[in-house]
Amino acid sequence: MNAQVPGGQGSSGPTVDEYFESHATYWRDIYDLPTTQAEVFRHRHEAALDWMEKLPCAAGARALEIGCGAGFLSVAMAQRGYRVDAIDASAAMVALARQTAAASPVSSELTVQIGDAYALPFPNGSFDLVVAIALLPWVPRAAPAIREMARVLKPGGHLLVTADNYARLNTWLDPRYNPALTPVRERAKDVLARRGLRPTSRFPSATFHRPRFIDRMLARAGLRKVKSRTIGFGPFTFLGRALVPQRVGIELDRRLQRLADRGVPGLRSSGAHYLALARKDGLDFGPNRRFADFLSDAERFRARSRPSRLIRRPIAGTVVSLVRMFPSLPPLEARARLFTGQSMTVVLPELLSREVYLHGFFEASLTRILLSLLRPGMVVADVGAQYGYYTVLAHHLVGRAGRVFAFEPTPTTYSILKKNVAGRAGVVAEDIAAYSEPGVVRIHDFGQAHSGLNSLLPDPRVSPEAAKTLRATHVDVNAVRLDDYFAERGLSPDFVKIDVESVEIHVLRGMDRLLRGARPVISVEVGDLGVAGAGESGECIRYLEERGYRCFEYRDGGLRPVAARAKYEHDNLLFLPVT
């Protein structure tokens, strides 16, 4: 992904630091030049500010610009209410930035110093916003620089970063810079060097990055991309010479940018600069950080187009397509690999099974909550375990010192769960229902292809139209109060996940002593779909709030308090004890 900076004459030449020390005034003055290159830089600057202005900026919010150059963007950030720290590796650029700051009315809100992008001189979680415009092309390794940016961001803070786009349109038109011809150019340079004919460049070599690579590095640093775009079309050259006058080049850039902003294929991803806004996950994954990164990779794969996924995983994609095309076929048992590397048996074409079989995870938000909260030695209750996705995941996270109790009362579903927990030390699978009172309850079984809908209620938790196609059998099963179950074993759960298809309130009523005494963290599936006999989701929320719990939802990479609503959409809400 290395490429010569357009305008250079060879690959040997000054270092990056030497170049910026000797060309500092050029980078100060370029924004005022009547050139296509300057127009692209101005547009990049304006786009960054536009995104910044749409971010929440509380009084006293702190921002950091890395690679501040002449300080124009840092001053603009201070003018928008941020207290700004600006750093650059070049002493000459820092001197210019200090001059720019001193001449502005916000100089008291701006500090400029020499700094290293690989070792930022700030504590963890110092900034609400970190900005790195035009930094990544000039550092030898992007990944550790991005990790440092993430380190100094507060949870919930944002990173705004640009990279020189490997797929930029203007370089593909010039054989001197076309990435596809890089091997040819490198061989030619070697031949010239051996003969002593290789010229010396006046410019250092910059690095172009593929947007997908930047997205992957952001995710691995614990950052969730919010949005992205490419910016800048030009200058267009052939063998290093301009193809059109500057005035025409500027107009061409503007027209192509308008088309790119409309999403025109081929243009939307081929601007000169890749601009990305990412948010730091508000959850602390601790020792499970690696698994959170794997989950992010799996989410990106799932977000690809169906043809792209099918090309990458042809066998899995074909199997799922066939079982969905022929619903009269009996359900198909298959082995699926989780994003953590574990495997489990699933039953296709059932929804959870399909997601885990194709992508390795289910319900990314609740999965992330488990990654952030579960630690070795904890006790977990999986109520409504189905085939055991969360049971298997929890077992991996709590380790051999922990315990996992999985409750799945439907016999046909329990038979698969039993297979999935076999040989997993510390995991207990129970074919009983967790309920408000001990005794016998009736389960409605909609079949293995729809096992996620099995419930104590006769109507499934789906739309009326979908319900017309489903038929259930009935089976009576034993029920237990979680208070009694754990008291008999002398244990108290640290985390309880409840997903029992519209009868969650009965599970909560059966664990009242645990809620008041042990105070476990609770996740509850909610969703008001008008199912006959189902209570309102708000009833569960009020019940837990009356017992000193606070309700949160996972949004934008973190936990957000949930205000009371008349109706709740399908989701998994988290309840943390606060008193």
C-alpha cells in the first residue's frame, strides 16, 4: 500500500520530518492557492468541520489534533467550543501553529506542542474528540497510531481521521502512480539503482491505505465507525504532467464530488482522501477485548452484500439458501463455529441457528454486553437458553472457575442444548421452566425450525400474518422459582439473561429474593407486539426499577439510560443494580 507522493521524482529522498521542517510554509500557504490540490484540501477541511459541528460539544469538552500542521483546524475547533491540545512532530509546523493560535481570538483555549503519534503525552480517556487529518499517510504504521488515538479518547468520544485512498481515481489514470503498476515501477527503480541512475526525490514516500484496512484498524482499536466518505478528485496527471488547466481541474473536482456524494458507483469510493468518523465503545471489554475485535470482524462480514458473502462462504450460503427454499424439508442439524472459536450444533433454517451458522454470532448488542460484563469465576443463569448460544459463550467467558445454568423446558430444543453443553465443565442444562411459582406449566412448541418462538403463551411473538403459518404442539413441563433453585444449591447468580417470549415478568417474580439480596445484573428481552396474554414490557421495567435497578439499552457503542415509553420495540435491555 505504499505509493509515491504525486509530484515526487523517486523513492529515495528526505525523511518525513526533514521534509516538513523545510516545507512548513508551503503547507501553511497551500489552502490559499488557486490549484486543484488546494481545492481538495479545502474541501477536506470543510467536511471535517461539518461533521464536527454535528457532534455534541459540552462546555469544556476537550479535543486533540494530531499532526496539526499550521494550526488552522485546531483554531476552528477552539472556535466551536473545544479546549484544544494540538501536537505535531515537526518543530517548524508547531511554530507556525503557535503563530496561528496567537493571532486568533481563542488562543487561551489552544495549546500547541511537539508530540509523537505513537506515544501521546496524555492519560487514558482524556479527550472527547481526537482529530487526525492527513496524519496516517506520513506514519510508517497506521495501526499503533490508531490504537494511541483510541487510548486517549473518553468512552463515548469520537475520532475523526483521514487516510490517502489507495483507490483514488486520479492516481489510477497516471502510470507513474497507478497502484496496479507498483511492481513494475519497483523493478524499474531497482534496475536504475544498480546502474547508479536512480534520481533522488524531493519528497518523502507517503502511504496510501484501502478504506477497508482503516475500518478494520478502527474496529480493532475498539472504535465503531459511525460514517465515512471519500473526498477529492484531482489533480489529474499523465506521466506527472497536468491534463487540464487548474481552473478546469477545480470545476471537475466539484462536479465529480457531487456525483460521489450522491452515491454514484465507482466514484463514491474513489476520492483522494478517505474520511471516517468513529466512536469509542462505551463498554470495557477488559480481557475479552480480543473477542470484541473478532465480533466486529464478523459484523463487518455480515454487513456485506449477499453475493459477496456467498462468494466468501459458498457452502454455508448454499446450505442455508436450500433449506429456506424448501420449507417442507425436515430441519437440518449442522455444526456452527462461533466468533470466539467455539462450535455448537444448530438447527437450520431456525433464525438464531441461521445467524450463528452464517456469521458466528447472534444479537451483537447483547453479545457485546456479555463480553463487557462476564469475567472468570462468575455464575450465570441463561433463562430461555434455546440451543445454547449464550450458554456456550458464557461458559467461555467465565472459565472453569465459573458456573453456567441453562434453562430450556421444550424437550426437542433441550435435546440440542444438551449436546452443546456436553463436556463443558461447570455448565448445567435444566429441562425446566423458570417461573413465578413452582409446579407444572404448559409449553407451546412451534417446532425446531421456529424454536425461538416457543412460549407459555399459545400465540407466537410474531406479526398476525406470520402467526397464521405456524402450528404448535403442547407439552407440560416442571417449573421452578429461581429463588428456590439457587437457594438449594447455595449459589447466587452474578448475571441473569432472560428471554422467554413475553412471559419475562413471571421469571422476575420468581427471583424476587435474588433481586433484593444478591443483586445480579439482569438482561431482559422486551418488545410489545400485541401478543394475546402477554404483559407490557413496561411492567418488567417498573418491577425492576422498584427494586433498585436502572434500565439501559445498548446504542452507539455504549449503554444509554432508557426513559419510560408507551411501547417498546424488540430489544434486550440491561438492568444494573444502583441501590
